[in-house]
Amino acid sequence: MTALPIAPPPRLLMGPGPITADPRVLRAMSAQLVGQYDPAMTGYMAETQELYRQVFRTRNDATLLVDGTSRAGIEAALVSLLRPGDRVLVPVFGRFGHLLVEIAQRAGAEVHTIETEWGTVFAPEQIEAAVREVRPAMLAVVHGDTSTTVAQPLEGLSHVCRELGVLFYTDVTATLGGNPVESDAWGLDAVSAGLQKCMGGPSGSAPLTLSPRAVEVIDSRRSIEAGIRDAESEVRSDPIRSNYLDLAMILDYWGPKRLNHHTEATTMLYGARECARILLEEGLDAAVDRHRLHGAAMLEGVRGLGLRPFGDLEHKMTNVVGVEIPEGVNGDAVRGELLEDYGIEIGTSFGPLHGRIWRIGTMGYNARRDAVLTTLAALEQVLRRAGAPVTAGGGTGAALDVYGAAA
């Protein structure tokens, strides 16, 4: 077999992620490799750390990249911070809350959950009451769950965590760069993310930041692997239960020791650095406003077509909208026709929402006017052919009204 060069078909990725990468990020990723201890490389690493301190809105020294998708960042945080037998509380309001449960259980934790209907969020007092009842070592919360399109408010939870000595972890993969994320102001101890949504990059690098409290826990579990440790290095009988995702050793790799742990994914570092650089060049508040504007235009656009949005709109993420599939319409067939005829991808969902809703994203590089209007115009035509009673021109018209009002 002779393989041809990669030539992806033209696509407008308007699902819940990944999204169309910013061309500037792709250009940065085409740069040549340098050695992992080349002064240029360690300089890029230090720059990337400082950029992500600004992105996470934190002063945490322990801010770095985990080489892997956003799930690697989640697992690195949980496996490094949780000892077997530790209690963890996970408020579950969608698929990715269940993922936190899964990873924490595999780390040997004793997991406790509270659950709410998909499409809704918890009142802060519900979470606080559960923390007081369970007395966990960690509260682990997804910030924005793209499976349900809603975001859990995190403000006001840190006081109970501080009072009871609970570590506060959150996954902001779906929200960072397009929704407010205030690591220090919200009292977050560990925050992990990805690039493939509002950050406008590809999946494959997981930015992560750790508070001094979290670093103290990780340091207490530090165990240097054979082959690189010296006579004075720590060796523990109960080390962090992953070698690749051991944040103690990864922190040493990114810190002044530059202790060898793995070979840094240079190309992904270039991309992650450029994602943060572009975001900060635009301004964090301006980027959130951009996502809010185009998200509002998409929301009103689907309403203008006569479709019904899904979920608690008061807590909807700025960057993705859930849309209930009209009765009698084959949701997968609509998605397939959008992709085949228009090169536009939108998403379905998982679990109880599979086949019930579509998820349409307006995030990162695709949080822009032409992408919103093109998607709504194409969706109208596909729905009309599917026999759905849509309002002619209603989607683009309603979106244009949003843009006109903003102007």
C-alpha cells in the first residue's frame, strides 16, 4: 500500500470541540524542533508558563503544560493529588462529571457524588452542604460541561474548602478563553484545561496550574525514579500511581532543576504558547465578550429557525448551545448532510441526551460572524429538506439582529 500525503477535506468545525484551529497556531507548530535543554527551548518553556499564569489569572509558580490531551491534565491532577482511600466529592451534572468519578476511582479514591438533571447546575449551597457532610480531601468539579452546554458557578465555594482543608480542583477545558475563569479569585487549588475549544488550538497539550497548597500535597508524595535519582533523592513506598503523569517529577522538569522526566512535545508547546499569546494579545475580557456575542447570535439564530434551545439558559456557556432535535427529524442524518454538502460539523451528545439534542459551538477561531451565519443558513436548508417547519431566513435574520444591536 502506498499512502498519499495527508489532505484533509475543508471543514468548518462548529461542534463542541475540536474546532477549526487558528492558522497562526498551525504556523507556529510548523517551526523546526530544538533540543529539550537548548536555551531556546527552556526559554520558550518559561515564556509559556508566564503566558498561562495570565490566562488562568493566577500567580501560581506551578503553572505548566502536561503533554497529552485535556484528559491527561485531569488525570495528572487527580492521580498526583489523591492518595488511595482519600475521599473525593464530585458534583455530577453531565458526562464529564462522570469522567472525574471514573479517574478518581482508578486512582483509588473513595468517591462521593451528588447529581442533578443534565441541563441544570447546582446551587452553591447544595455543593457546600455536601462538602460539609462528606468532608472530602478534594472537591472536584467540571466548570463547563459541553455534554449539557451549561457551566457550574464556582464563586463562593472556596471558603468552605479553606475552612475544612479541602483541595478545590476544576476542569476548565471547555471554558478557558471564552468564559470567565478566575483561578486565584475563586480560590482554586488545581485547574486543568485543553487547547481545542475556546483557546483555538489542536488537542494534545493540557495547560495546568497548581496552588501552593496543591504543590505541598504533591511534594509530600515525591519519589524520584531509578536511573535519574541521586543518593539524596526521595524514594517513597507509596508514590504517585503514574509515572508519566507524576506532577512531582513534571514540576522538577519544568522548574530550575530541569530534572529529566520525558522529552517535551516541542511542537505542541509551540502551539500552546501561540494559543496563549494570541488570546492575551486580544485581551481576556475582549475574548470572553467575543464568545458571548457570537454565542448569543447563534442562540437567537436557532430560535429564529423555530428550534428550541436545551438546558438552563441562565447558566449556558458562552461558546456552545444545545438544540432540541425537532420531532420526526433524524438528528444524525441532518449532521451527516451538513458535513457532506456544506462541510460543516455540529455535534450530538451523550447518554440521556444522545439523539435528543445537537450541540453547536461558537468558540475559538470560529467565534466569528461569518461562521455563525454560514452555519445557520446551511442548517435551515438541511432542515427544510428533512421536512422540519423552519422559518425562512429566520436564523440568519435573528443572528443579524443580535449583531445589529451590539453595533
